[in-house]
Amino acid sequence: MAYARIIVDVPTMQTNHPYDYLIPDNLADQVAPGKRVVVSFGKGTRQVMGMVVGMRDQTDFDGEVKSVLRVLDDQPVISAELLALSKWLATDTFSFWISCLQTMLPNALKTESRRLNKQTDETEIVNKGRIQTREYVRATKTAADYAALTTETRKNAKNQIKLLKILTELVGKDAVALQTLSKQDKIPRATFTDAADKGWLAIEDHEYYRHPYAQLDDLPRTKPLHFTDEQQRAYDSVSQSVDQHLNDTYLLEGVTGSGKTEVYLQLIARTRQEGRDALMLVPEIGLTPQMVKRVKGRFGSEVAVLHSGLSDGERYDEWRRIARGEAHIVIGARSAAFAPLQNLGLIVMDEEHETSYKQDDTPRYHARDVLAWRAKYNHAPLLLGSATPSLESRARAEKGVYKRLLMPERTNNKPLPPVDIIDMREAEVDSYSGDISNALTTALQTTMARGEQAVLMLNRRGFSSFVMCRECGYVAKCPNCDISLTLHMDTHTLRCHYCGHEEAIPKICPSCKSRKIRYYGTGTEKVEQTLHQLFPDAGVLRMDVDTTRKKGAHGRILKAFGDGKADILLGTQMIAKGLDFPNVTLVGVINADTALGLPDFRASERTFQLLTQVSGRAGRADKPGRVLIQTFNPDNYAIQLAQRHDYERFFGLEMHMRHEGNYPPYYFTFKLTVSHEEEDKAAKAIFKLADQLTANLSDQAIILGPTRGAIARVKRRYYYQVVIKYKNEPNLQKTLADMLESTQMSSRSGYQIAFDREPLSFI
Ligand code: ADP
Ligand code: ZN
Ligand code: ZN
């Protein structure tokens, strides 16, 4: 007997143990690991989706073993490598195996079990509905047949005569798209279908790829640039590991504009020469059309692009091109870490310090860990690049775990731009210019007078961050979350940035009926308005979540700015990454303090990274640039060291602080969060879990809490958490794994429990 080991997808009954299912004879040559199947589950006739994770000859289950009912995939959708990865990921992140498998698949292949119970044939819906096909025409007869048919056909049946001529040419050749033929010779589709009925030709459905960047594939290829000495040294080190299939990890510390991307590109070329595949991850917001163009411009259609801006169909098509070995280079955001490349020879992670590499939903993985696993599996080097490496990575380089490569100079030999700090406690600010100091106003004026461009960052969207009554202190809050509502002028509403709740702006205080409702705090919308008042003739583009919701909006804004259609690009941190505009000579930070106020041990690191990144947008080409940073904390070390571009000193100081406070990278951390719609249930549950941790973990583990979440209520649920700090905790794995399985049942009573290894913050 043959059995398949299957992880079933039953949301209310998850487990990490595969079940054995009998493989019926008629499916014997179809069932294979990595394929999705339909099985029945539980007492009734309930059908669910499952993933085959292994095969065995016998079962140790002594009850009635059920059979596999259907196989959904012709080919495995999860390769052997990704199957092994998914198993490790489930263990490492304390997630259910099935959720790791689902995470690896494009949306188009994410089956939902309940849909399988419908009357329709789900195989059709899941697998075929999403693949686009085009009609193709194939000649089915011989040239002699067509000659005979031509003589038989009436002379005035012009379309048929034309079609027979085409068919004669198609004999023995590949099928051609019907649409193309029909257009070329102006033959209506009906002529083709009639001819098909008569047996003159066959109309076949051929798969067709939706190709989001097709136009880039036809551009002339760019040539590799002649390296600087620093680039050459970095390249030489990594290419040795590429050639020798060594699983080394490199940390490339290169200042903004030092030419890291060019090093990546030439290493990718090297990898391809060796016949192996390359994967390059960039942060979602760094995946600008500029970046895609640079990679596609060098390698053309060999490149597949994966990010969340694509439609499900486009993603699925790019995914299939990769899985089928038609695309050998992948550039993508976080989830592209699971790209189904078969033969990885190099993995690059640009801006390795970026927080968007950590997924904040289960499985809560960090893409860096996934890449490290794959690099090891494939005996390939992993190259981490950044101007401001995460403390974790830099500390590993210090210990010799990572090999450190340095590129401290910009390729244009220009120094990094001078940075001035504007102390907003004392700065002159004209009453009408709101949050823009006179110094920044003057700098903007001079820049525009020279015909140059400016980038302005404010890491807060909306118009005002909160609305308050001057009379009684009432603040408008979200009814679903423990958070104040943000004022948005574009929609004239108050909006919650956590749950999307929207309501009208009050004219009268709902609490005391006074009319003294005032707006406080500044967002990008308000700065945009101020800029229009200050510079009525200037072109201003705003880029934030609100202006980039529509597909392609992000690219359109950047293109307009690159084409010189605006003088100022204003935006949230979205504009800090990866942009390379030669005409930008001024960068202004409206408020450097947005992150510093957070009660988070990484606040300084984030601030330093963000200021360095955004400063790097200035003076990238021939014209010198400058940076102005407005702050109410001019003495803060993160701001001062960012001003001096002094990463080394920042690293030293920050490591000292982390050491004092027992924070990462000196300690590992883990956060457990419980949420429930009823506050006392959430609280009770977290205390129970904390007790279990105390009972099971050794006394070298530090347990913080339980505490209420910093935002205690989100989307009508209350959040409670406990944080574990540890160095080498022998009981951690087992304690948490047991907790995962035992807490599973409680999801039915409305509890949600989040396991978060190395959380981005404790709040
Ligand atoms: P980074 O990724 O380190 O910020 P980029 O790769 O974007 O830097 O390079 C900055 C600029 O320098 C780009 O315009 C790039 O085309 C250019 N560049 C890179 N390498 C060289 C080189 N060896 N010679 C001349 N220009 C280069
Ligand atoms: Zn009031
Ligand atoms: Zn809300």
C-alpha cells in the first residue's frame, strides 16, 4: 500500500503533524510531494485542501485511513527545497506548517478549503481560471489538401481563400495566435471558427504570460561599468564564493551612491555565466521602476519581478516563468525570498536593515533568515548590502560570522553632502510657513532658482495628526482602536490608520458642544498646502500611502519628478530609499523626531538609518548637494551622528546602550501577544501563558510583563503581551512549540495568539 503524508488546511484544527492518506490506484502516478490535493476530513463528507509533504509505504494510524480524492496540480507547486524550507520555517517561527506553505505560493494558488465544497469543479477554477490563454491556429491538413480546397472554394469567398493561403504557409509550423492572423489579413474570427468546424484547422488554447515589464525587455542592454577600486575589491571577494559554491555571508557596507547596485549586477552576471540562478531582494518601497529598469536593462527577459504592486495574475505568471526555468534572475520584495528558482548560485539582499523584510503576520519570518537558509541549502554566497547595516548584522561581521566589505566613497568622488541641523526650538519660522523654517524656505528658493530639485521628507501622512477641543480637551478617537484619528483634507474626514474607520470632521465638540475644535500636528497633506502658499509657482508632487493607492501611481509620480515636471518631491519615508535623481541637490527633513518619541529600543537606530538614507538622495551626480534636518532634539546622538555620516561611531555608541539595557544583539528576544474582544479574557490568557513560561524556561531567561500592548486596542480587539529575553535558552523551542499546539484550540473561542521571534519592537 502507498500512503501520502498530508498537511491539511483546516483553519480551526491546525496541527504540524501530517496525516496519512491512502493513494488510490487511479491517482498513483499523480500524487507527489509538493502537490495540492483534495481530501475528506473529519466525520462528515467535508472536503479540504491539503499539501502532500511526503510518501510512505505503511501507516501507523490504526483507525480508518481515508483516501486522496483529487490532485489539483499537474506539477508540484512546492519544490523539494521549498518543502524543506517550509518545515524549518514552521519550527523556527512557531507557525503552522500549512501557513508557511501558503505563504510561499502566489495568491492565485492559495486554495481555500471551503471553496472546494461547491458544486463546481474546483480544479478548473483554481488552476485554469487564473492562467490566461489565447487562441492559436494550427494547420491540420497537408499543402496538397489546401490546394484542393482552394480550387473547390468559390472565388468570391474572399476570406476563406485568404485563410487557405495562410494555412498552406502554416503547414508543419508552430501554431500562430489567431488574433495576429486575423488582424494582419483582416479576416473575421468567424471565418476561423467555421473553418475549424470543417476540419481545415485546429484552434488551440495556448498559455499566455501577463508581462508587467515587457516593454523593458526590448531596450538595448546596458554594458557593465568600469569598477572603482573599492567596487573591484568587493566584487572579487564575493565572486570567489560564487565560483567555488561557498556558503559565505558578506556584509557590504557602502555609503549611499558608492555603487553597490553595480556590484550586485556584475555578480549576478558572473553567476549566470556559471549557469546558476540569482535572487535579489530589495525593500518593497525600494523596488522602484528605476531599480527594475537597471536590472532588466542589463539582463532583459531573464529577469522576473515579484512585488505586491502586481496583480495576482501578473504575479502568478512571473512565478510560473521562474518555476519553469524561463527566468533565472529574480528581483523582488520580501515574499520573493520564496521564489521557486531551482539552482541558486547567489543571493543578494539590498538595504538589509529595512524593517519591511520582517513579515508582521503569521508566519512572522525575517526574509534575511529565509535567505540564509536557502544560501546554505544551495551552497551559495549571501550578500547583504547597506549604508547603515542593522546592529545585528554589523555585530555578526565584528565576530567574523559575516565577511565585511567596505565602500566608503561615492563613485563620483564627491563627498557626501553637508548636513545642517536646524534647531526648531529656536529657529525663525514665519507664521504662514507652518512647519517650514525660514532657513529651509530660503534653501528651497535658491535650489529652484538654479533650476534644481528638492526632496522633502515628513514621516507622517494626512493633514493633522489629531483633532482636539480647546475647551474641554476632547480628542477624536477611533471607536475600534485605542488611537486618535488623523485628519485628511483630501476626503474631508477623520481616519484611523489602523483599521480604516472614517468619520466626518466634527464642527462642534461632541463632549462639551463648544466650537473650539482645533487641528494639531502636521502631516504631508498640510506641508503640501504650505508649500503651495510659500511657492505658488512651484510644482510639488506628494508621495505617501494616500497618493500611491492606485496601481502604478508610485511609478507615475517618480517618472514625473525624474522628467523635471515638478520642483519638489514631498513624501513619507517612501522617498528615502533607492531614488537616484541627478538633479536633486537639496534634501529637507521636516521633522526628524517622528521616530524618536516612540518607546522603542530601536528608535535611535531607525532615526539614524532613515536620516542617512534620505540624505543620500542629494548630490548624486555632478552638482553638489546639501541636507537640512529640522528637529526639536538637536542634541540627540542619532541625529548628530547622521549629520556627520558617522555610522561607525553610531554603531559603537548604540551597541553600548544595547549592552547596558540587555537588548539585542546582546540578547535574543521573543514576543507573545494574546488578543481577544473581551479585555479580561485577553489579560487572563496572557497571565496563564506567562506562568507557563516561568515554569518551563530556565532562570537565565528574562521575562518582561505581561503588559498591555502600547496600543491596547486595535480593530475592536484588546492586546496583551509578554517579552522573553534570552541568550541560550535550552527549553525555549519545546516550551513554545507545546504552547503553539495547545493554544490552537482556543482560536475557536475568539483568542488570537501571535508568536514573534525577534520582534521589530517591544511595543
Ligand atoms: P548605491 O546603490 O550604493 O547607492 P548606485 O549603485 O545607485 O549606488 O550608484 C550610484 C551612481 O553611481 C549610479 O548613478 C551609478 O550608475 C553610478 N556608478 C556606479 N558604479 C559606477 C562606476 N564604476 N563608474 C561610474 N559610475 C558608477
Ligand atoms: Zn469640548
Ligand atoms: Zn481604528
